[in-house]
Amino acid sequence: MPTQIDVRTPSAAYTVEIGAGLLANLSERIAALHATPRAKLFVITSPVIWSQWSDRFLASFGDHQPILLQVLSGEQYKRMSTLESLAEQLAQNGADRDSILIAFGGGVIGDLVGFLAAIYMRGIRYVQVPTTALAQIDSSVGGKTGANLAAGKNLIGAFHHPLAVFADIDTLATLPARELRAGLQEAIKAGIIRDHELFSYMEDNAAAILSGNKDALTRVISESVRMKANVVAEDERENGVRMLLNLGHTLGHAIEAATDYNQLLHGEAIAWGILAATAIAQKRGLLTESQVERIDNVLRAYGPLEPFSADAHVLVALTAKDKKNRSGARSYVLPVGIGDATVVRDVSEAELLETTQNLLAGMNATLAEANA
Amino acid sequence: MPTQIDVRTPSAAYTVEIGAGLLANLSERIAALHATPRAKLFVITSPVIWSQWSDRFLASFGDHQPILLQVLSGEQYKRMSTLESLAEQLAQNGADRDSILIAFGGGVIGDLVGFLAAIYMRGIRYVQVPTTALAQIDSSVGGKTGANLAAGKNLIGAFHHPLAVFADIDTLATLPARELRAGLQEAIKAGIIRDHELFSYMEDNAAAILSGNKDALTRVISESVRMKANVVAEDERENGVRMLLNLGHTLGHAIEAATDYNQLLHGEAIAWGILAATAIAQKRGLLTESQVERIDNVLRAYGPLEPFSADAHVLVALTAKDKKNRSGARSYVLPVGIGDATVVRDVSEAELLETTQNLLAGMNATLAEANA
């Protein structure tokens, strides 16, 4: 039986199902969500995912086959030009307000399709069928959708919840090992912020989780989603506690932007960002040495933390564009324990610069050592 | 004293002020709306409007001047590429979640800026300062924002209400006569749908209204907005009665698309669309001959109904993309009296084609007569 987690917010209520074999009855699962049997269905996916999973995806649809639209995945394609092209294709294929989009893929596909559903005819329905660890653990839940600007990641978007999320653990089997590891960094983040037990489980079971054990993966993904569902229920629009979910994302987004989104995977950039936040928290006396060590060790256990090349000043400058900033003041999420975090607004440019420089120095020393 | 009309919906509550001289204290009016005194303000406008009204617009802002962004107005610029360019400029100028956009211009500017505010950082605040009859009467109120696709007008967008609307009647003085007349067709529409008294007032006072008499204009605009506010309060998301506001828009949008948005003004296309809806209603026995005549006469009094060139089959095919269609069925708004309208779902392609052919034949006959 798959795990079911309910997400309840002021504007939406839906269920996230997590488990193996969900694709086998996807058609029935979707049909059970709505009362518009003649609604056109569109599946939007990437060529890579589709080549691996189309047979299993389509098997249950019988004579009500969804219309297929494909986009390239990768942050560089998460742009308004892609959205516009998809919207034109929806219109050409007769999509109307009753139509339902199915986002079948990783975080980029989920964010794009959710945003497309938010703006096509001012809002239509969609279903998330995430296929990556990142998307199953984090991005498919909570209604945040978006696209990138040249000026920064996810600077445009909308809050638009799916009708449901179906996370089929089986699809992780075809995920490259590096992507699985990077996605799991978001589960570590969930543990650090609010779930000490999840964090400990990930510390103790890294081998099983990383080898793709389905029970272990289902547990990690389910607990991450449960944590997120609770946070989103409390604060749908990110005016308070939801900001904690951005742990590691301020510097993480800056690293992604500075490296043109092509050196690191999202989860890898976030892991570096969590290390930076941890260092700031340690320096401020908010974390004990042993807590810092545990965070550091678990991030590296699910690594390796891939190196990248970027200038510390550029990274700090990029954080000035962070969406959490208000009226010019920088907001920063800091861990204050294992399972606890807080938002501060007084991280100075100098403090952030020093931390970033130390982070880069440590990375480069490790790199030199490895090459020696 | 300006007229104040409250708009109350499940998701927003705001006031529309209509009258002369509002720009003189715009800064104070906007400051009264929010509690973020350090919020950056951005005014987004067109070069034409700005060249005429920048002095009066800026006079009240003192040392908290808004940052100016300019876009060309015209339906051909109401595209995602314009939105993306504006969003990049917002980011470059440090716009954050506290920032407030001011849409200063006609319907295109209002729709674009509202949509931009809806998606920038997943939603920031904005104020409407409409400068055209069309925008003051109709498009600045109700929270519908959007942009065009190649496949059709307003096919992408969002529901996002402004903090307030300030309609300064003075700005209509620099509006070309043709635009004033076209905008007033939307007030006629408001009268036909739900306000017999407004319709009669427009029948009886065409000369004063068209000559720019401020009291007469304030009355027509205020009554149109009041009607729309009531409808939007009842049905914010256009699941029911709000659909009536689309009287004339099914064929109207098709005419605009078929003529590449460059032959007719929006209100002119809508007037043709209302004539078509009236003809269908008459043929179905839903309107008396004298009602048809009154509608026809008042539309022409605020005309002339500019001719256009388009093929009837193309127009009918374009209506298949109308946003009101559900699961493939065409929805159509028909007048059923002066001050009353209804939505039907059984207008056949043949019925619409015949009506459109008659409309074009009548237009061409008038044109031939004028050229004889």
C-alpha cells in the first residue's frame, strides 16, 4: 500500500501518494479526482523520461489517451519562452478550462507545468507525477510553481496546487545515481529544519537508501513530504514558517545562477548552501560543534559535494536578489539544532562574504588534495 | 468629490475611485493603501501617456519617486516577451516582494502590469491608474489580467486584484476621439447586460458624453464599474454570472485575432460582437424588434462601427478557442432584454456562421453605399 499524505491549506486540499507501482493504475487515480469525464488530458514530459516510462505511463488510459507534449528538461529550459510554446501547443490542441495537465518528470517539468496550469486561461487543473528524488521529496508538493529569469531562478511563478501528487518510487530506478544523491539533500534539509528523527534515519541508513531500497526510499520521501505538508498547511504563502524551507537556498540559488545552472544539480547547490548556513550559525553560537559535525557528515555521506567555480563577491551580490528579501533587507535561514531552524534578517554582507570565501577555500583545498 | 465604489470578493477588497483631479494626490492615495513605507514603487506606462501626463503623475511623490519602466502599448505588445523583459527590469532595479507596481495607461498596460504583478516573485502588489475609457469602464476592475498568444487573445493570465483603482477622468481629455468612442461600447455592454438605467442614460446623453462632459463621463464610468463590481462580487472566478460580461467578446476576440489586432480597437470589435449576439438572440425570439433597434442604434451612436476585413469561416473557427468553452462545448452570451442577458451552450457552428455572414454582408453593403 502506498503512503498517503494529505495537504490542507486555505486554498486547496489534496493527497500525495508515495509508493511503488502507482503508474499501473494512473488513469483510474486521475479519473477519481474530478467529475469532468470528457476533459482532455495532456501529459507534459521530457524525451528522456518518456523513452523510459511511456509504456507503463500509458498502459492504464485505454481509449482516453492523453495528448503528449514534450519539453527538454534542465534549468536552462525553465523559461518563459518554453511556457509560451507549451501554451500555444495547448491552444492548438484544443485545451480548455476543463482540461487537465499531467506533469511527468523532475523538478523542472513540475515547476513549468504547474506554472503553465496556473496561467493557461487564468488557471486550469494539473496533476504531479514526479519521477526524480528532488521532485518527489520536495518540489511537487506545496503549490510553488515557476520559471527562471536571466536575473535569477524562480523569479517568476505562481502558487497553484495540483489536484494530486502520485510519486511512483519505481521511477527512481532509472534515475542517475548523482541525481538520486542530489535529491536526497532536500530530505536532509527537511530533517535539519524540523524532523530530528528523519535526520537520524538518514544518518543510520545511508547505504540502504542510496542503493535504492524501496522501503527505505518510501520512508525518507514520505517523511519529507509529511514535514513539508505540515509547514505549508501552517503558512501557505510563505509569510512565516514556510520560509524555513529555504534553508540553503539563498546561497544555493546564487551558486546555480553564477554557474549558469550547468555545473551543479539543484540539490548539490543546496547542500553547499546548507554548509554555509551551518557555518554562519556555528559562528553565531547557534549550533554546537557536534551538531555542525553531524550536519556536515550527513551532507557528505549523500554527496560527494561536487565542486564548482564561482567568485565569492559575485555569489554575495547575487543573494541580494533573493525572493525572501523585503524592502531591501536580506533574509537568511539558519539551523539552530538538528530539527530546528530560524529566519534572521541581520546577516551582513561582510559575514556572508567571509563565510562564502571560507567555503570556497575549503572546497578548493579538498580539490587540490584529490588532484595531488 | 470622486465616486467611490467598493469591490468585495472572496479573495480581495478594494476601492475604485472615479473623478477629476485624482492624479494631484496620487502619492498620498497610494501611501494610504499599505504599511510598507520603504516599499519601492514602479510606474509602468507607455511613452505616449508618459509624454502627456508625467508631470501631473509625479508631482505628488516628493522624494519617494517611483522607478519608471516604459512599454509600447498595443495588443501586439501584450505578449510574454514583454512580460519577461519587464520582469528582468524589475529584478535589475531591485524589486522585491514589498514592491508596488503602478499600471498607468490603457487596457493593455493594465492587463500586462496586473499579470506581471501576479507572477513576479509569485505575486506582488499593484495599483491601477487607468487612462482610457476602456480601462476605466471595464478592464481595470475585477482582477482579470493577461497576455495574448499567437493562438488567441488573453489565453494566458491570472486573477490578481489591484490594491486600488484610481480613474482620473481628466486623462480622457487627451484620448483620441476614436478611443473614447470605442471604450464607451463597453459601457453600453454593461447597460445591456444588467443596467437598463445606464443604457437609457447613454441613449439620451450621447452628445454630452461624447463631447467629454466630466459629470456625464463620471456617471457612465461609475455606473459601469458599479455593475461590474456587483457581478465580480457574486462570481469572482467566472463560473457563472461573470460570464455575462463577455457579451460580444466571443466573436469580438475572433475579429481581433483575424485582423491581427491592428484594424479595430477592442471596443469596436466588441460592438460588432454585440451586434452578432443580438442578431442570434433576435432570431431565437429572445429579443423584440424594438429592443434590437435600440441596441443597434446606441451602438451606432457611439460608433462609427469601423469596418474590417475577415472571412466568416475563419472567424467561426477562431471562436472554437474561446476561453468560455468547456470540454469542447461553445458558450455564448446572448442579450434577452435591455438590462438582461444569459449564457447558452447550444449556438451551433451553422447558426454562428450564418449570423457572421449576415453581419459581414451588412457591413460591406454600408461600405459600398458610403463609397458610391
